[in-house]
Amino acid sequence: MMRLGFNMFKPFRQHLTYFSNNLSNKKGLVLGVYTEEGKPFKLTAAAEYYNKVSNGQLVKHIELVGGNIKQGKSYVFWGLDNTFQSVAVVGLGKEKKGFHRTELMDQDKETIRTAAASGCEALNSMGIHDITFESFGDAETSAEGSLLSSWKFQGVRTKKDPLPTVNLLEVPGLQEQSLWYLGSIKAQSQNFARFLSDTPSNLMTPSIFCQNVEEALKNLNIKIEIHDKKWAEELGMGSFLSVNKGSDEPPKFLELTYTNAVDKPMVLIGKGVTFDAGGISLKPATCMDEMRGDMGGAACVVATLQAVAAMKLEANLKVLVPLVENMPSGSATKPGDVVRAMNGKTICVDNTDAEGRLILADALVYSKRFVPKWILDVATLTGAMRVALGNAAAGVFTNSDELYRLLQEAGAKTGDRVWRFPLWDHYSTQITKYDAFDVNNVGKAKGGGSCTAAAFLKEFVPENTDWIHMDIAGVMGPDCGVKYLPKGMSGRPTRTLIEFIRSQVKK
Ligand code: BES
Ligand code: MN
Ligand code: ZN
């Protein structure tokens, strides 16, 4: 019965419910004010417009509270005009803060996302669920902040909190709707990734994950192939299949194709472990529930494809998602067992909890046949990455300086940043210098666990191919420390991936 979770959830519709479930008719508006030297405050263009519409009520009320609204803080005023019962005015700090080189951050954009979240939270907590946002001079970013902060995962809770309806304030003379639309695609895709990642593992098995993807991507010009165990056996994906041996759920290998250009395909690969118990190398009980999100990489690449297709970007994309459960049982792979990957390499499964790299290995080998423009894999791969970076950024390993530059730029723009780590032979040696097999899935050395994991993947990357590996264990959630992302699995770094692809295609 629980297997019907998919029907219970109506996932994609649920993820869109903020368009239909507002219970209150009260309307709210979110506006911004800058601080400016020599003056108590400076209105944004939209706030300027609203001040006129409200016959100067806005400025009057801001002055009544002293005029100085700190960055990220909101004041709520009531009854300024007849359309909006309440107006949240958010402090934006200094105008045009610009790009911060050491923070690797577009500070103006991040300010806007945080401001939208602050206004949204202020109004929502007062029972206003129909909220209009101004653009803050950047409608795309305003849409991101408002749509990300107004959605939270509520799963199978019987009485759900109403989620706000979110709109852009149209200001005469400003053409901002199409930018708002772009931002909302990015945010909604990330929300979809959040939904997939946070859903409990009994309701998000490999099979259910595929059903969700089919539902979410239909009508988007995407070919969907759901390969089964037999298909993987015939291709010799012994590494991928070894991980699922302890599970009662069938493994799936999802292959999605988006064709909208004359070009080699960009290949995205996502780690899809719908639950990682560790296998026979069982994980400790504390926080093991977080491993429902061990398909965060899979969620991000699917969500990215959804956005790319919705934006109709001129690109070719292949998305490969190996899906398994990593469980202990009488049929599970045992530590020390040796398996053979699709490229013929033999792997000693020294620790069954280092399973992500085992499923990615076969996906990387499989991608060779598409002659990729580049390959990018995303994985909640190592606890060591959480230790290294916390939830500040995703760790990146790549053989291409140019692609890293683009990815870093994308991260600075979205606020969902990346940071580079080494892919040195030093680490490769640690996993390959053995007598009885080709590769060990954990290696000899202590420390540098994220780097040995990346070195392991490198053994399976097609030759002479640009490749990026992103370790997202630190940023996956359940508390990713971002003001505009309510607690829960984060869907990071979906927007960075979308932006990374967008930066490489014809506008
Ligand atoms: N999915 C985990 C990594 C992880 C841990 C992600 C915590 C998010 C939070 C991965 O499969 C794993 O178990 N990695 C092991 C590797 C080790 C056995 C070499 C780890 O990091 O402990
Ligand atoms: Mn594991
Ligand atoms: Zn895992």
C-alpha cells in the first residue's frame, strides 16, 4: 500500500501547489529600501512607484518607524492602499554592492534572494498567503528568492500549511515578466529536487523515482528510457549491480535525452542511492534517516534537465541516473568481494558503504558511447566533504580549468558556490596499487577521503574527455544554512548547474 506513495504525493502537482491552495484572500506586497549615505533610506524603483500609488503613505510609514531598516530585516505596514492589505518593507543595504572576489559572490543577487525570503516569511507568518514581490531591480533573482523560500517539504503530513501564491509586481515602464519567468523555472526545478530528496525512502524507491521523473518531464521534448537489471547485466555493469544486491527493490538505470542543437551532448550523471544504510558495512543509527537524501545528485541532474528543457535552451543533454538501495541482507555484497565494472576493471569492495562511486563508475563508462562534449557527475559522495567545506559550497574535482572557471562563475551568480580540490596521482596510487585486483573502493591511506573517492571515479572516465565531479555531501541538507531555503533537503546545486549550462549555449 505504501508503494502507492507516488499517487499519494502527486509530486509535481504538489510541487506546484503554491499556485492553487491559498486559503486567505488577503494580499501582501514585498518592497525594498536601500541605505544611502546622507539620507535615512532610498526607495527602489518599484517602491517609488508604489509610494505614488499610495499617495505617499509608504514613505510616511517608513519614516514613522525611524527610516533605518537594516539589511535583511522587514517591517510590515497595514492599510496603505486598497489593493494590498499589508506591505513588507525589506532593508537591502547599500545599492550596487557588486561582485566580491574572495567571497566569490554576486552580493546584489544574494541580497535580493535573502530580502525576498525575509519579506515572504514576515507576511506568511501573519497569515498572508497571496504575496506579490517587487523585482528589486532583478526580477530573475527576486523570483528565485521568493519561490525557494515560499516552498517547504510537507510530505505525508495530513494537514498541510498553506504555501503562499507568488507573483511579480508589475511596474509601468519596466518589462520584467520574462526575467521573472526564467527565475521561477530555476527555483521550481530546485524545489522539485528538494521534493525528490526529502521524500522518505519507502516512498522514493528506484522505481518510484522513475515514475516521478516520467510525470515531471512529460510534455518537455525529453526521451525517457528506464533500463532494468537485465539491461545492466547484459552491458556488464557489475559494479552498479553489486550495490543493490542486498535490497528487495529492483535497481533502475534512468537515461534521459534532450536534443535541441547540432552538437555533442553534455552528459550529466547523478548518484541515485534512494537509501544508503551502508550495506554490510552498516552505518551507525544516528541520523541514518538523512540517507534518504543520498539520491540528491540524481534529483539535481533531473531538475536541471527539467529547467533546460522548459527554457528550450539550444543544447543536447544526456542525463544518466543509476538508482539503487544500499542495504544489508543475506544476498548483499560483502567486504572484500571483487566485482567487475563495464570497462572490465576489477574492483575490490573493501567497504560496502563506499557505494556511490561503484554505481557512478558504470555510468561513467557507459557515457563514453555518446561521445560527450563533457561529463559532469553530481553525488552525495563522502562524509569527508562535509568535514572539509561544511555547507558553504560543493566540492569540485575536474581536469578542465576552463570548465571550472565557468562553473565557479555560475556559482557566484546563483549564490550556490563551488570550490576546487585536487585530482592528483598521489590519490590514484592509493586505490590502485594492489596485487589481486585493479582498484580498491576505499584505498589504503587515512585522510583525504573526498580526494580518493574522486580518484576512484577518474579510473572510469572515458579517455581525453573533460570531466567534472561534484561532491555535494556538505550542501545536500537537511540544514544547509541558506536563509532563503527552509530546512530540509536543499536541492543544491540545481541552479548552479542550470546556469553552468546556460552560460555555454546560444542565447
Ligand atoms: N552517502 C555517503 C556519504 C555521505 C555521508 C553523504 C554523510 C552525506 C552525509 C557515502 O555513500 C558514504 O557512505 N561514504 C563513506 C565512504 C567511506 C566508507 C570511504 C563515508 O563518507 O563515510
Ligand atoms: Mn555509503
Ligand atoms: Zn552513499
